Amino acid sequence: MEELKLFDAEYKFLDIIWELEPVNSTELTKVCMQKLGWKKSTTYTMIRKLSERRILKNENATVTALVKREQVQKYESEALLDKAFDGSLPTFLSAFLHDKKLSKQQAEEIQKMIEDATK
């Protein structure tokens, strides 16, 4: 599995980039100051570190993500499933749904996902 583990701050930063990309690095520093309270140097450090890890690309002062949100979500959910539920999706679902009520629409959506996954 590709290493896509992100710290919370990295994920919040990427979330901004996914919403705005392609984004000028100067504009990104302004948004990060507003949304995250980061100084300009913090934003540029994060750009550099995530670029070194090949998660971002910073070319001609334009920042884009090299990984999609869905890739990170898939990695994080698989890591959680392995770590906390011994890789068992039924055990995860049982724990997650304990004391929760699904709407009819949610149940139908989940049922369709199950049907699609078993084809």
C-alpha cells in the first residue's frame, strides 16, 4: 500500500488545496492564514515537505495535489480497518452502526454498494 499517512494539519492543508487547485502559492498562504492561522513560513514549509513526499507539486508558484482526496481516504480507512478491527469490515460496521439508526435512503445506498462489490 502506498504511504499516504497524513497528520491532521497535513490533511487540513491538502483539503484546502483540493478545493482550490491549481492555486498560486501566494494565494495559498493567504487562505492558510485565514483558515488555519498559519504564518507564510508555515505554509511554505508544508508545501516543501509534501512536495518532497510527492504528495504535492509546486511548479512556477502553482500548487497542485499529486494525490486525490479519494486515495487518501482509501488509505486512511484501510489503515483504520487493519489497526482497530483486524481487517474485518463486518466488525467495523457492527461497531460503527451500534446504537445508530439508518434512514431508508442510507440503507439502500449501502445495500447497492454491497451488491456492486460482490459482482
